[in-house]
Amino acid sequence: MERSQAAARLPRIDYTELAELVKVVEAKRPWPYGKLADRRELGEARPARQYVAGEGFPYLGRSYRLRIVEPGREVRLLRGRLELGRGGGARDLVRWYRRVGESWLKRRTRPWAQRMGVEVTGLRCRERLRRLGPDLWLPEEGR
């Protein structure tokens, strides 16, 4: 992975000097690259996802096995299985994840926004990222 593909998000507190933030980021820079090198050495690339019965898909911290049902059915989570219409694939699942995820996030962010006295102006769905630390995210490899 090239350095330009990594992203760190740091909250900037009003009283924090930019120079101080840069100093902290520069000091921590070797850590994520060392972790990436370790992963490459271990060779733990995940196999590509298959949209077949029994394949596991994560949702809210759990893995749900895929059940293939008759064509044309909407993706849904029913009795502990993620149902996908025959012939469906990644696009159908992405639409489902976004639809249910947006609803879930709106419910979850509302109380936090009220506590902090802020207004949530929007939510953005992005490609799944790997987390290497509290605020360092990298694009998924092999997906």
C-alpha cells in the first residue's frame, strides 16, 4: 500500500495549535506503516466474497450466513439469515446495507447530537475500510 492511500482523521480542538498537531502526526507516522508491513509478511489476504448459500456477511458486529431465495426478492435479514434473490449480488447487498444502515445511524446519532448540542446535517456511506487505530483507516484490500 502506498502512503498516499492512507488517511488519518484528527479532530482539531480550537485551542490546539496546528504545529502541535503536525508534530504529533509526524511522530506517529511509522506505526501504521509498520502494521501494514507486518500484515504483508503474514500474507493474510482474505479470499474474494462469493454470493453463494452459506457465505458469511457482517452486520452490526455479527456474521450472518447468506440464504439464496427466489429471484426478484429484496435483500432482507430474516431469522438470522441474510436473504438474497437468486441472481443478485454485490449491488443488491450494498443497497440493503445502505438502506438499513442509514436508518440505524440516524437513530443512533440523534441522542449523541442532542447531548453534544450539535445538529447532524448528513450521513455519508463509504467503502468499508480497515481500522488500524483510533483514527487511522485504510481501504480494504482484496475486496
